[in-house]
Amino acid sequence: MEELPLAVGVDGSEPSLHALDWAVDEAIRRGVALRVIHAREGGDQEAGEHILAPAAERARLRGNGLDVRSEAVAAEPAAALLDGARNALAVVTGSRGRGEIRGLLLGSVSLELAQRADCPVIVVRGDEPHRQGTFHRITLGVGMEQDSAAVRFAFREAEERGGELRALRAWRCPTQEVGDLPLVGGHPAAAHQNQAWSVLDAALRDWMRKHPGVTVHQDAVEGTARKVLLDASADSDLMIVGAHRRQGHFGRQLGMVGHTLLHHAACPVAVVPEHI
């Protein structure tokens, strides 16, 4: 059975071209086809082809034999990409699109995808070293619940890249519990730290057995999850977090940590849905 293709949205903007290049490299790593999608309301086919054709040619030149399939859709971009996500390995998008306010941290289409897509969404952000895989490290933020879809995605990504997987679990000890005790040296702070290590072990143990070739570095770090993961993005090629999708709930489903990373991370961010 043929594996699902990787999809990428393009609109001619510089961030979307960065996303296109990243998606080409990812499709090659995964050994899958690449769908290049350009969506435009109003159905102006000539204007759409003016953007889509050069983007597809850019992908073919970079991919050197990659199966590139281009598709123009007469629809609002977020809706078109959400539809494309139903039959994609993942959807890749730039941090903001054409016509967005310069300096905007994250475009509305990228945010809509991350909040609602049924497949992993990768928002390509950061400078060139982060986009080009300079650090040979991807980082997984491990939540309190076992995000098996995000963990599975992270292990496969690390295996395909041949780099290190860093799995982080943030922990904090409420001030009222600490009192005069040392932060880490005694109870109750040590209990919170130990719980964080237990969460890491439960989330990773089985996947480490399934992927013995992946080098895994685990760490339980004191601080808020937002700060811990933002700091880690500075020397990561990709940040991966889970997002819980409640069945039958059609509203926006993206936690504060994922939202913060999509706006501020120094590297590309993958949001992997976990259906509960």
C-alpha cells in the first residue's frame, strides 16, 4: 500500500517558499510524494498558476526525482489545506502568508491548521540553520498524558534523520509546597521531579525498544513547559508537541504550550494530534 503523500501550502510568499524547501527535504527523507497546494478564493486560475507552476518547478529541481504533484484549489486557503490534511502524511506551511502584516508572529492559516487538522502540521519558522537541520537534534515535549501519536512521530523523524531525539518534561513545585526546603534536594520538590521522570519513562519506554537505533536523551527540567521548550528550540531542528483532539468537538483545540511555540519557537514546530 502506497504511503500517504506530504502536503505543503504555497502562496508565493517567502515563508511559504521556506516551507516548500523544507517539505521537499522531508518528503525525500520519508520516501513519499509531495503535494504542492495553492488555494485561492474566486477561482482566478491564471493568477493561481503564476504562483503554483514556479513552486512546483522549484520542488522538482530541489527534489531531483521526487514525485511532485501540484494542485490549484478554488477555496479559502485554510479550508483547502484542512481538506488536504485528510489524505496526507502531514501538512507543511510557512509561518505566515502573502498579505499578512509584516512582523506578524504567526499567520491565520497556519494557526487554523494547527488547531484543527487531523494529521500532523509542521509550521516552518526560524532562520536558515534551524530549517536546514544544522543541529542534528529534534526535541519532543512530553505532556502529562502519554501523547503516543507525538512520540511515534518523533521517533520516526529521528530515525529518518539519523540524529538525536531529546525528550523533555517540564516540572514545577508550587511555592506553597516548598517552604524553606531546597528546590531539588528535598521533599516535596523532589517528588515533582521524580514524577516528571516517571512520565518520561512511561511515554518513551516502549518506543525506545521499537527503535533501538535512535539515540534518546531524556531530561526533566524545572520550569514552565513554555519556557523549557522555547529554550530548547534554540538548538533544535524541529520541535514536536502533541495536541489533544476531542471526538465530536469542532472548536479550536490547541493548548497554550503549542500556541506559544508556534508564535515564538526558534525552529520549525510540528503539532501532532492525539484523538481522545
